[in-house]
Amino acid sequence: MSLPTLIVSDIHLEFGKFRLKDLPQVELAVLAGDIGIGKGARFLIEQFTNRGIDVIYITGNHEFYGREMNELCEQWRKIASENSHLHFLDKSSATVKGRRIHGTTLWTDFNNQDPELMDYAVVEMNDYKKINLSNVEVAYKHAKQRRQITPDDILKLHYSHVDYLKTNVKPGDVVVTHHAPSHRSIPYANSWEDLGLYSSNLEWLIEETKPSLWIHGHVHSSLDYRIGDTRIICNPRGYIGHYVNSRFDDKLIIEINK
């Protein structure tokens, strides 16, 4: 039996509305991050779950803009706990109609910890101006102090996400991340920063764990290719009013086999 699945990412509701004119005949919708800032994805998610369609949802980087990372993830876990059709994945997995699906944001390793690229990211990327983290406790107040994230924070997250996938993904499973697991997903790359800020070279992980399908977002280019026996798919919309992916398909449905 196959599982008809809709795949979308990078809807960016903060730039423009998105409404499905005709709800696709699917049993699962995968939303691979950057759907809306904060809890903005909830409206789109409920278009599916209110009709009994399961949703796999992971955060991209934009969800965290103006938010504290751990707090937002906890809010999404609570929302998912109250909605039996919503599976919010953050270094975690869900089984949907017999298919094991793992999800996490992934982030990147900055071209294997390239210090120049890490410095470049702080200057050029909004992530390091708009995303907050609370990991310092002020003992005498028992309070948390927020600060902007750093590339070192992202590196730690990236390696912990990779460790989760390496430990838990089995042959035939499905993986959903926001950031790309291969430099092949950056067809427009003209420089080292394009590769290192949008993807990591994790082809070794794909070949070792052998998932049947790896879905990602973030790069704003439509992709469908293979690494070994693993199919890699990306179907992002982009920024309304700025850059919209002309190949985005709001009815991209694939069959996930058990």
C-alpha cells in the first residue's frame, strides 16, 4: 500500500497568503519548514488536520525570527499534543500509517566549520540578528537571559541533529529536514557561502542510513534527484513580492511506499 503525500516548504506566510484552492486527495502533508514566523503555520496546518489529514511539520530558520528557539519548539509540541493529526518533529519521529518518518531542522556545518564563513554569516544573515536563545541562567534571579544565536550555537545544533539521524534512521525510513543534506541541492551555487549556508555534505549519512526519501526546503529551488537509492525532493514557494520559485507545485503529490 502507498501513502499519497503532499510536499511543500518555504511558503513564507509573512510575505503573502497561501490557501489551497482545492484540498488535494492525500493522506499526509509534509511541511518542510519556513511556513510562517512563530506559530504562523497553524492556519495552513489546520486546513489539513481539520479534514483528518496527517501533517508532518518541522521548523525552518524563519519560524524562529523574533522568538526564543526552545520556547517556540515547546509551544509547537504543546499544539501537536492537542491535535492527533499533527506531528511536530524536532529530533524526533512519527509513524504514519506504517511509515516511519524522522524530522529535524538540521541547520548546517558552515562548510566543515569554515571560520570565514561563520564570520560572514553573522554579518550577512538575518538569523544571527533575529533568532534568540536562552541558555544562560542568572542564578540569583532564577531567570533566563536571552541573547542572539551565534554560529557556534548552530554548529552544536547541527551536530546533535546529525547524531539523531545517524542513530535512528533505518533503511526505508523517510527523513524531513529544512536545510539540505547535500551540496547537489544548490544548483545555483556560485560561491562557497551559497554551499555552506544552505546545505551540508551529508551524502555519507544518506548512504549509511539508506532512507527511501529525504525531503528538505530552504534553497527555494525545486529539486528531485537521487543519491544512491534515496530520493531527494524539495518543493519551495519562496518570497511573495520578492522571489517566487516558478516551478513550485502546490499539488506536488508523491506515493510513499511502505
